[in-house]
Amino acid sequence: MWFPHLLPYKNHTSSRPTMDLGKKEEEAMLHELTTFDRSIDLDENGNNGNHGHKLKVFNFDYIMIATNNFSSQNKIGKGGFGDVYKGKLIDGQEIAVKRLSRGSGQGLVEFKNEIRLISNLQHMNIIRLIGCSISGEERILIYEFMPNKSLDFFLFDARCKKLLDWKKRYNIIEGIAQGLLYLHKYSRLRIIHRDLKASNILLDHDMNPKISDFGMARIVRPNAIEANTERIVGTIGYMSPEYARNGIFSMKSDVYSFGVLMLEIISGRKNKIFHHNDCTINLVGYETIIWEASENLI
């Protein structure tokens, strides 16, 4: 049921338990998150614009209604950020709602990071951020809804993987590559994703892939070869050796993750530890053995 008096973008203070976040602080945060610096202004076509680009800020109660009060029946996923719910706006548009959990490994820094980055990205293989909602301790991100969930749902399910013929797999690989090339070369911001994996690739109605989850991403200078960090984030098995060991990351780090992902798409197997000829090995190591064996046959 819809309530006409609940406007989508009306300022509202939730009755849920909240942190000591005053109205002025809340408004300041919203302004900071939704107003882009003029140096990276974009118009609706993704070009340099003359007017500030603002993100939609949704009333929290409106999001509660859209998700049926965050009903378990609307829950479609769970990640490092928190739970993800399916919702429907008053105009009928379906949305995906990410709700920051209190015990989330990703905090306010990652929340801000995702908003700032995705809001400045416009590409058919990058997930589109529609808006956000902040009320007290609530931190909400609203995205376009992807009806075919994430790539891992198809790759690693015995029944669903049969739906991925070679043409679909090739198109998915190509789409991810195009999205990654955009992040590294053609976006106005050079971005290193740092957490490229099957569960962060979402699929639309036509099985077109969209890279998602930019909470761990970093912006690097156009002329920078590499950067380093003391805080190593990402997923074991997808991280390049130099990043996992020393915190050194670059575009090559994403390319390594893409290579692992490509092996998973082609083989239909997850990059995890298993036993082979009395040895403990992962998918990358196994494929290396096969490649070396094939080289010896030439």
C-alpha cells in the first residue's frame, strides 16, 4: 500500500534508534555525498557539465515502504556491506536496496566511497546508482535492479550453470573486460576496483554483466604506475600476489582478478583449494599445470 503523503525525497527523521547524529550534521553529510566537486561534474550523458550533478536522496520511510519494511521475502542477497533487498518505487521501477549493517566490515568511509565513485561512472557494464538514504544510523544505497542476480549464482550452481552456453559466457567475459577498460582508461577518474569477483558481477535481463560494489575501490593519478596501502582488502583467491603480500596495487591487480574470474567462467569451477595428485592446489595452480603440460606437448 502506498501513502501519498510520504513523498520520496522529503526530509525525515526516523523513529528507529539512532546515533547522536544531529540534523545539521545529517544535512551536511547528505550535501557532501550528493554534490560533486565541479572538477568532476558530469551531465546526464557522462560529459563534463556546467551544472553540479546531484544524486537523489530518498526518504527512509519511503524506502521502507518500497521494500515492505525490509521484509525477509524481499531479501535477495548479503555482502560485506550488509543485506540487499528488492524494492519497487511508486512509479513501478524495481530497485535493489543495500542496507549497511551495524556489524558490517564496510563502514561509513566505504559508504561514501561507493557513492562518490559510482555516481561519476556511466557505462553499460557498470552498475547504476540511483540514490541513497541517510537517517540517523541508517545508511542506504539504491541501485538499478538486476533480475538475474550475480554471476556466481549461475557459475557455481549445478542446475543454473547449464543455462550459460559458450556464447553467453563469451559475452559476459567481453562485457566485464569493457567495464574494466572503462575504469582504467576511459573514465574521467582512473579507478582500481580491488575486489573484482563473480559475486560482484551482476546480470541484467539479457545476461549483460555489470561491475558492482565499489566500496573498496581507489582513485589513482592518471600517470601513477602503482600505489600501496597498509589496509589490504579484497577476497582471497582473487588478489594478485604483490597486493596480498605487500599491499601494492595497480591496474594489473584488477587484471589478475579478471584473469581468475575468466578461468572460473570458462571452467565453471570456483577458485578454491582442492586436492590433485596428492597435492593441495587451487584453480589457478591447476590451470598452470595444464598449461605447462600442453606446452611440453608442442
